[in-house]
Amino acid sequence: MNELKVIEILKNEIGFSDLSIKKLKKFHNYLLEYNKSYNLISKNTEKSIWSRHILDSAQIIKFIDAKKTKNIFDFGSGAGFPGLVIGIYDEKDKFHVKLFEKSPVKRSFLSYVKEKLDLNIEIASNVYDENILADLIVCRAFKKLEEIIQISREKVKKPHKLIILKGKNAQKEIKNVSLDKNYSYKLKNSITDNDSKILLVQAK
């Protein structure tokens, strides 16, 4: 899927504004420039950033209930996926988006993009050191599902939702996780990969 097709989907199906698209283009260019010196994303995916990384992250927005969501925490943001993409979309500051990333190099990149694009996001290092006051937790390439659920169970003291981007083994992985009666889930198909899934978890 090429850049023009992705932008068409972002605008018409997900609701990105022209201003947000301009910011995504700048973010794309910053990422390529930074990636020359630092391994933020695999070199093999540089030509498919729009579909492989940006659209893959942006599709999460379709599952966010804006009326019930004020605080979004992104566990393991890496180069900004999905949290930075959500932050770019959220130009009216409906949400408080907080990105957690342990790597100092990647945090430096996130801070650079935040400043250059004037984004209202927060950047932190370690999710285990924080009080998780989240309505929604998003993850793309963080820990195994079992560990994500454990953090949810132990550190989030109120009802919340998790949206987790998973590969083809999503169904098998969730069946191997011990979910108590306070957790329910749905699996949705990814729009970027026929084998990938979006895992929607509700924690009471």
C-alpha cells in the first residue's frame, strides 16, 4: 500500500485532518533521518513506513471511545508507534497521551518530534515506576500478553480498556493467558495485514 493510498484511508476512514497529515509527513521524514544513525525501526521497513508503521498504528483510533477516554498510556512506544501517531491525530487535545519508552535514544527522538511538531504528549521511561491512571492502554511491540495483563491487573486501579496490536498467533496467545472474570476481549482484523489482529480487552 503506497503513501497516497494510506493518506486517503487516514483522512476518509479514520478522520485525520490536513494539518495532521502534514505533521505525519514531517514525522516520517524525521524518522528516516534519525534512522540513518540510530536503529529506531528495521531498515527493511523504511520504504513501507506509511503502511507498516503509521497506518498500522492509526487504525487503533477507530476503536477509541472519545467520550470515555481521557488518559491514553502507550507501553513501549519505540519510535512512536502507536502513541505518537495518536498524539498527532489528537490536535484538539481530547486525550492526554503518555508514551513510555525505556531506550534513551528512542526517548530522545520522541522528544525531538514532540518539540518540532508542537505535540501535547508526555514522555516517560519506565511503566513499572508509574501510577497507571489510564482509561486506555495501547501496545504495539511491548511485552508478551501475559505481562501486559499482569500490569493491567496490578497497577491500574479503575476500569479501563486495552488495545493491543498482535500478529497471527493472537488467538493462541490469549487462550494461554489466565483472564479472570473481570476481563473480556474481542479480536478484530487488522487493515494492514490479513494475518494480524487487534485485541480489544475490557477490564472492569
